[in-house]
Amino acid sequence: SDPDLVARARAAKAALGERVFVLGHHYQRDEVIEFADVTGDSFKLARDAAGRPDAEFIVFCGVHFMAESADILTADSQKVILPDLAAGCSMADMARLGQVEDAWDAMAAAGIQGSIVPVTYMNSSADIKAFCGRNGGVVCTSSNADVALEWAFEQKADLEGGAKILFFPDQHLGRNTAVLKMGFSLDDCVVWDPRQPNGGLSVEELRDARMILWKGHCSVHGRFTADVIDELRAKHEGINILVHPECTHEVVLKADLVGSTEFIIKTIEAAEPGTSWAIGTELNLVKRLADAHPDKNIVFLDRNVCYCSTMNRIDLPHFVWAMESLVAGQVVNQITVDDDTERDALVALQRMLDLPG
Ligand code: 13P
Ligand code: SF4
């Protein structure tokens, strides 16, 4: 990176001292991660933000929904800053509140709304989390999706036929967790497409389903394919395939291990020297793992380069600009969630933080 920008970032951080707390998601660029006080997946970072009530500014190097969650979980006096406002998440954008409310109404019309517990992945906007809070639901992350789904099914376990889950926005995390961790079959899952009338489903399909999966996906993890896994297995004997549960069901079925970014990191740290790994997650993280573990053979599970383009929007120039603005007494790019949304979203987030484990 540009040495002048590095020096300016260091100087701004030193000038702000304890007033600022910098969070860095594992998919951030090296040049930004260097300045993070803590790094983590979205679950760990949400907890870390809540654990620093003394910091006046939380500079969130990640994407918009993560900064919103940090704002919800921190005190009103604390200001959360996203260095580039264009750092959104295409998956989170696939579930809009209006669409979710339309689906909810359709489920009432089909006579099944009373048996549904809504569960949203952390990768969703604050108003979707608030919808879950208002309607008896919960937030989950890729680290605790199974525990959250168990909790959700228990909420209405007494109903004849059991509870149903409406899961958004990532159909893959929902399907992979239901089928591989909870013992449901693929036939128990249906996909609700918000662009089609009645989600593209008949009333019978809705009544029979146990998992109603929102038609959303991650543009990065959705790129990994089963044929590359076959190719790598043929080329490298004994290679271990390690993927994130946002990958398609087909890819996850072919993998050896599946888990959140924190799980992926811990697995590589614990791996024996000399072992081979192909990792299916965002490329900044895979490269960092390969650099940190030269004694292990680590390759990327795709023929092409595939970064998360919105995570990558937070670069050193944006970080320096946000930090120097704070030093100058100007709060730029503050992310605030309105009070009503915050109250309801906090209910769903708190249910998640209270889950066992
Ligand atoms: P986790 O950080 O929960 O593993 O999620 C991955 C992701 O895609 C974040 O945007
Ligand atoms: Fe969203 Fe996928 Fe990027 Fe994560 S990696 S921020 S889920 S688009």
C-alpha cells in the first residue's frame, strides 16, 4: 500500500486513541485489516461492538448490514461509521421489507402464518431483523444457524404438524442447515421467489413445507462449483475441501468440512503441516490464510479470482478519509437505525445472543 496513506492511517488512529474502535470483517483487504483492533465473522464482530461501551466511534470495516447491527447493539451515544457508504451486500438487498410483508400476508391467506417462525440471517437489513423481532423470530449467523433453527422449531413444537420456518435471505444457508444439521429432507424445503405471484408456490406446497427458503444467495459463495471440487480431488491426492455454508447444496455435499469464516480459520490453524486444503470462501481471507500458513498447501476453490466487490470497497483511502475526518471533528458516513426499527431488531438479535452455545 501507499506508504503515505499507511502513515496517515497510523497517525489518525494514534490521535483518536481509545475514542475509536476499529472492527474488521475477515473478508476485508489486508491494507485495512492491518488497522483493525479486532477481526471476526459477523457474529463475533456484533459481540465485539457491544463489548466496547467506552468507545465514542466504532469504525466498521465491513458491509452496511454489519454496521447497522453494530449501531443497534451499541449505546445511542456511540457513533458507527462505515468508511464507504456503497459497501452494501447483494444478498441482503435480495430481501426487502415490502416483499417480506407481502409474503407474510400470502402466508396468512394460505392459513399457515400462525405456524411460522421467521428466521433471518445476519446478512439482512435492520428492518428485516425488526420484522423478525415483531413476529416471534430470531437472527442467526453462519456460526449458529443450527441452534437458531432448533430454537425456532421449539417455539411452536406443540402445533399439529410442527412449526414452519420462513428463512431469509440466503436459501443456501437455510437449506444446508435444515438438511445437513437438522435431518430434514430436500422435499421439506420450498423456495419463495419474491418476484413471482405467491412466491411461485401453490397453497398446497406452502402447507406441506417445513422450511420456506427465501430466494436469495451470495454472489461470491454461489460461484463455487462441484466440478472444480472433482478436478482438485483428481489433481491433489488427499486434498481437503473446506467451504462456507453460503455455497450451494451440491458444493456443500461434496465438501469435507463446512462452516463459518471463524470455523474455516480455526480449522486451518489446527491443520497438520503438509496437509492440502481447497477453501471455498472470499478470496481476501483465503489469501491471508495461505500467507499465514506456508507449511500447509492452501488453494482457492475457483479457477477465477473472486473477491466480494462490496467488501473490497473499503480500501485504505476511504479508511484514512473516515479516520482523518473524525480527528478533525467531523463524523462522516454515520450509520443510524431509527428508534422503532432498532427496538424490534434488538429483540431478534438479543434472542440470538441468548441462544445456548
Ligand atoms: P460470516 O461472517 O458469518 O461467516 O458470513 C460470511 C459473509 O458472507 C459475510 O458477509
Ligand atoms: Fe454479501 Fe456475499 Fe459479500 Fe458477504 S460475501 S457481503 S454475503 S455478497
